[in-house]
Amino acid sequence: MDKLKEKFASKAIPMAVEIKSLIKEHGDKVIGEYTVAQVYQGMKGMLGMVTETSKLDPEEGIRFRGYSIPELREKLPKAPGGTEPLPEGIFYLMLVGELPTEEDARNLSNEWARRSIVPRHVFDTIDSLPMSTHPMTQFSIAIMAMQTESLFAAAYKKGISKKEYWDYTYEDSMNLIARLPRIAAYIYRKKYKNNVHIEPDHKLDWAANFAHMMGYESFDFKRLMRLY
């Protein structure tokens, strides 16, 4: 089990027990009253779900795990010489609720690199599509083609317990995130760069490697890719 998964499990499993207890003890309590106008106007001002990952204030703007965007740009780990946070850092924060160290972000980069191998049949599926196919349509089809690699689907078919769902969902999510840049870059190069492709460079971070596979090596492009 990778270190991030261990940390996630140490937080998520006890929280699941707490939530189950909360629902059992207080599940019938009323938490609000709503009007017809609120329902028709996008649930404005309605409590609709519980989330710890983000909060959107109409005056202050959005916060992720309690941090504003300017705070995150200052506090999250950056690539050597970089000025923008690594996506690995914000992912780590969103998942476990803690600011990562540079080592944490680097470990996640390495973990995604390890998981980033895309099956050949996914590229074959993309290649079989007409050149006129919209890139986002190709992207969706490629993701669907990776269903054959789903650990959750295989485990679900075997009848795993619901208590184990999180484990296989985590694995599938990490694999998907790791492979998306490879797929997106492949589609981009097919559509706009004469179908000439660039192999990944696993020494780079997630966003920089995406820029590299698209064919852009400038410092500013990689910096903006991390920001985006």
C-alpha cells in the first residue's frame, strides 16, 4: 500500500464509522426549510450535502480545505525553480486534508508515473476514430475503453463487501488520473500535430510531463499548465 493510501485509509475508515453513527442517532432530524423559489433557482442558500473539500462563499470566493487560492499558491510545493503549485500538492490536500511536503508531492509524482502505462487497445481505439471526431469525444471514448483495466469492476464482479469499495475505487482513481495526460496528449498530437507522438518523460512532474507530451518544453508553458 502506498503512503498516500495508508494516510487516506487512516482518516477515511474512522470517518465512515462516525458518519454511520451520526446517521443512526440523528438521521431523522430536520436541518432546514426551503421554498419553491429556491428549488427552481438552483438550490440557492439550500443545504444539500456535506463536504469537507471546498466551500464557496459569495463574497470571499472559493476555499479548498480551508485555504484560499492565493494561500495555496504560496503554501503548496512547487517544482524546482517553479512559481506555481504542483497539481500533486492540491490533490494530496484535497484527499487527506493536510498540506503536503515537497517529499509528499514528489512521491505522488512517482506513484502516478508508475501507474501511467496506457493499454495498447486504448490507443488503437483512438486511432480507429475519424479525424473529424471532436477531441473531447475521443477523450471520453478512450476513458471508457480503459474499463477493461478497472480493478473495482473485477472485484465487484467477484462480490466484494461494500466496506472494501473504497480500496478499489482509490486504485481506479489513481490509475485514471495517472493515465489521463498520456491519453489527452495522444489525442492532441493526433488531431493537431500530424499524428506524430512524443513519449512520456517520467522524471517530470504530472503537469510538466503533460506539456512535454503535447510538444511544449518552455518554462512558461509548464508553469501555466501547473497553474491551470
